[in-house]
Amino acid sequence: MKKIGILFGQENTFPQAFIDRINQKAPEGIMAEFVKIDQVEQHVAPDYAVIVDRISQDVPFYRAYLKNAALMGTAVINNPFWWSADEKFFNNALAVRLGVPVPKTLLLPSKERPTDTSERSFRNLSMMEWEAAFQHIGFPAYMKPHSGGGWKSVYKLNSPDDFFRAYAETGQLVMLFQESIDFTDYFRCYCIGGTEVLIMPYEPRNEPHLRYATEMKTTGEAGEKLLATMKEYVLKLNEGLGYDFNTVEFAVRDGIPIAIDFGNPAPDADINSVGEQNFEWVVEAAANMAIARAQAQKPGQDNLTWGTFVHPHRAAGHDTHFTVAKPAAAKKPAAKAAPKAAPKAAAAPKKAATAKAPTAKKPKADKAG
Ligand SMILES: Nc1ncnc2c1ncn2[C@@H]1O[C@H](COP(=O)(O)OP(=O)(O)O)[C@@H](O)[C@H]1O
Ligand SMILES: [Mg+2]
């Protein structure tokens, strides 16, 4: 028996519907249930061939549980390693690389220094040239956390004054400063299993429960072209990032869909916000994907999806060296300021230091499954 589990938080409609759908239609030998977790021990496999994760972004304990599960062969959806690394600034940069339009974006150092750092921790950082940044991005603009979600700490700014007022509230958050896209159409697109795409007209200016109650404004041939372009961009982004279950948002300006938010690996799938039709689509597509992944799952192996950016090979040669460090000479603890040099034993071991630098091999363009 191969088990599919779902791990979830406060949501109430999607998990049960997902489980029920799988249990209605799965071939013999596959069943679904809510994930049960008790004692979690390293290198012990959980009882699941597939786990759909809807909550580990808010529960670090679950994230660690899922990484161990992945090592033991569970196909975790979405990849918990990539999700740990993922953030909006990198995603935007990758979108540029993939040829998907995104708003002009700068990364800002946090307003307040991270805990336990001092001025000395920032000797590499030049002073921000705010005027140049404002010129480049223009107003109106958005400022939002580089790693965030749920519209938390998202600011729309009309002037430098707005900017500094908002920035002062952001504490230790690392923020993006981004061109605002003045849009005629806005869309939210589910992408499941790297192949299934549902494009949903979305009106972010409506109250939350009415955001999906809207229609596409672009019509005729232009509308057809827009839909085809968005589908292409959604697939490209999800292939690059390696997500199995994600939403991509687009703001459309002058007929061009510009990707706004495309790392939402536990996207809203509540019937009360997405509506009955979209809910039916996402339940069916997610159930089909989970069944297919359970069928393909090989116990004890890596059954995760990796983005094409993440190449599973070493960057350089494979020569290995090891040195046993000598005990550090016992020294009186210095009452003075910062030590001048590191103690000898901690210095770079001679052999490794003088060994020939491994020659960089041309990376193979291999693609993980
Ligand atoms: N550059 C932008 N141009 C226009 N609207 C934006 C822009 N960035 C964010 N928004 C608006 O703010 C909302 C929240 O921002 P988003 O990047 O989706 O953050 P979150 O991850 O918190 O959902 C978006 O749904 C969109 O309506
Ligand atoms: Mg969003």
C-alpha cells in the first residue's frame, strides 16, 4: 500500500476534498489520509510515499520533518529544500534569465541591523544612494519583504516621503523596492505538476472574498494571445523553480503579462475564496498529480522535483584532502581588543592550502527529474 498524506494548517476545505478525491479515484494500492506525526527520529522513514505540504512555511518543525522524509524517499510536494532557499529577489532574477518580464526591482538592506550585529558587520556595504534608486524605480512603487506572503508588510508608495515612512516601519525585514505595474488585467494562475495550468482573472483591489469574482478585460485575438503567453510563462517559471504546486500572478500592462508573485507553494485553495469552479479544478489536478507521484515513487530514493537552475553536481573537481589539526597552544585569554590573527592551529592547513586548485570543469547541462 502506498500512502499519500496531506500536511496542513488552519485551512478547512481543501485538505478533506483532496483526500476524498484520491480515495474515490486512486487505483488499488494507493490511499490518502491526513499526515500523522508523532516521534520524529533522524533517518527513520515516515509511512508516506507522497506528502503534500501546505503549512511548513509557518512551522519550522514540519519543515525539518519533511526534509528527513525526503531523504528517506517520500515525494514531498513542494520540495522542502528549495522552499527553504526560495525568496522573491532570486525568483525575480531567475525570471529575467528565463525571459519572463518582471517589474524593475532593487534589494534594500534592512532598515535595522540584524540582532547581534554592529556597524562593524557592515563594512562591505556602501551607503544607499536613495536619489538614484528613486530615479531608477520611479513612483508609484511597491515595497515588500523579499521573503514574505499573505500581503504582509506590502506598501504602495507615491513619493520619497511615503518611502521613508514605510521603510522606517520595516525593522529587520529585507525589502524589495519595485516598480508599480499599472495594470488593465490581473491574473492568478495555478500550476500543478509542472504541466497543468489554470488561469484565473483576479481583482486584487476587491475585498478578499470577491477577488476571484471578476472577468478578463482583454478580448478577441489579443485575449487569446495573452492567455497563450501567460501559460508559456507559468510553465517556464515553474520549471526553473522546480515547484509542483504553485500560483503565479501577472499584472498586464500594454498587453504584456508581467510576473508579480510566483513563489506561492501553498497557494490559497479555499472554496470560499477561489470559488466552486476553481476549487473543483485544483482538487482534481492536485489529486491526479499526487496519484501519479505515488505510482512513480521509488522508496529510499530522491523523489523530489528540482528546478532546472539547481544542478545536482559539484561545481569543481573531486580531489579530497584531510588534515588533523594540532591542538591550539594554550594562551592566556587576551584581555585586549580583537585578536590580530587567528590562532595557528585554526589557520588553513598547509597541504590543502598549497594543493592545486581544482580546475573548474564545464558544468553539464543535466536536468533533474
Ligand atoms: N509591482 C507591483 N505592481 C502592481 N501591483 C503589485 C506589485 N507588487 C505587489 N502588488 C500588489 O500587491 C499584492 C501583494 O503583493 P505580492 O507580491 O503578491 O505579495 P504576497 O506574497 O504577500 O502576496 C499583489 O497581489 C498585487 O495586487
Ligand atoms: Mg501575492
